[in-house]
Amino acid sequence: MWKTSRPNTGPIVWLGVAAALVGAGCANSTSGAEEALRLRQADSHLNLGLDYIRNGRVAIGLGELLRAERFDPQDARIQLALGSAYLMRNKPAEAEQHLLRTVEIDPTNHVARLNLAILLNQVNRYEESLVHTSILANDPTFPEPWRALAIQGLAEYRLGRLAEARSTLELALDYREDYGPTLLYLGMLEVDEGRQLEGLSLFRQVLAQEPDLEVQAQANYRIGEIYVALGKRERAIGYLRAAVAQNPGGPWGAKSEEYLILLR
């Protein structure tokens, strides 16, 4: 899934004496064997770390990934795995550092760049997020442009560029009309511009299309808000309770629980 990118060692420098050639050959042979061993050790720790993480042992897996990095700091797979592990550990600063390192080593790493754009959005650094979504959206080799466009539309929305956000989100829908986050962000835009029923329709589409429970919880929360505004308290309570059940301990579950307390 992840692509290794190691630096080019540069052109061979030809030595002018036979003895030097022989000596260089021996040194290169030894160096080559040591290099191969080092890379095998990096791969071993990387694979072990990923296995721990897949089995829910993220802290131990992170330790193995850090060992892998010591053996090969130029491996984009290791940097991406570290970024993902730190996200799981809720350490955004460390995650950003390794995701940035991934795209420095391998600028074509779509997964790292998309995760970096999402992370920057989450910490309110929207202009920086737009740099990465723009690269992805304009990359013909990126297989899922609607994902980048959804994040770009959200960043533009947060920056108050509503016309740009609408254009971007509508373009995302042209690529894939049933992508939940795009529908969610477009619904938020509709509500902000006073079109509550249009927003309600889009949030309901999210519930029908999006398997991610946190996205569903946000849609349920926003439907609850609309029904409160429309004076339909009981209907609002039903959607807010659904959000709590879908995202217990998460941000939208907590916001919905707080709203329910106000409505009691």
C-alpha cells in the first residue's frame, strides 16, 4: 500500500588507479551487505509494528515503527505508518511531522497528503490544508479526487469563501454523488445560507449513504438542530439520541448529549 522512496546515491566516481579500484570494490561489497541488512531490519520492525497496530496494540506498534525509522529514516512507508500511529494516539503535532516527512520523501504519496490535509483542517490551518488538497485535486494519478475536493470545500467554507466552497463541493459531487462528507459539508453551507430544508435533505442523504459512524453522528446532530429551529422538539430529540449512540465519547456524541440536556 505504501511506497518506499530512498535517495539516489548519485553517480559512481571512477578512481584512476587499479589498487584504488580493488579497494573500492571490497569496500562497496561490505557496504552493500551492511546496507541490505539495515534495510531488512527496517522492514522487519515495520511489519511487526503494523501487525501490532492491526491487533489494537498501538503503543507497542509505535515503538516498533520508531525502531524501523532508526534503521531507515528515508523510507516513506515507515514515515506514513508513524504519522498514522500518532493520529491514533491523538498526537497531532507528531503525526503532522511524519506525514510531512512522507510527502517530502515521496511527493506522490496520496494517502499521506490526504491525511495531512485532513489533519490541518482539524487544527484550523485551512490555508495550509488547501495547498495539499489542490495538489491532489490536480493530480491525474490520484484515484479519488472527490475526497480531496470535499476537504478543500470544507476549508473554503471555514474561511468564509462560500461561493468557492459551493463550487468545489458541487465538483466533488460530479465525481461521486453519494460521498457522505461532501453531502454533509454542502448541507452545512445550505443551512448557513438560510436554506434549512435543502440542508435537511442533504443530511438525510448522508445517513442513507455514509457508513462512517462519526459522519452519521454529525449529520444526526445537525438534523436535530434544524428540527429545534423548526419547533419540532420531539423529532430533534430522536436524532440527537441517535448521534449519542453513534459517537459515544466522541465530539458529536458529546455535543448531542449537551443539547439533549438543554432540551429536557
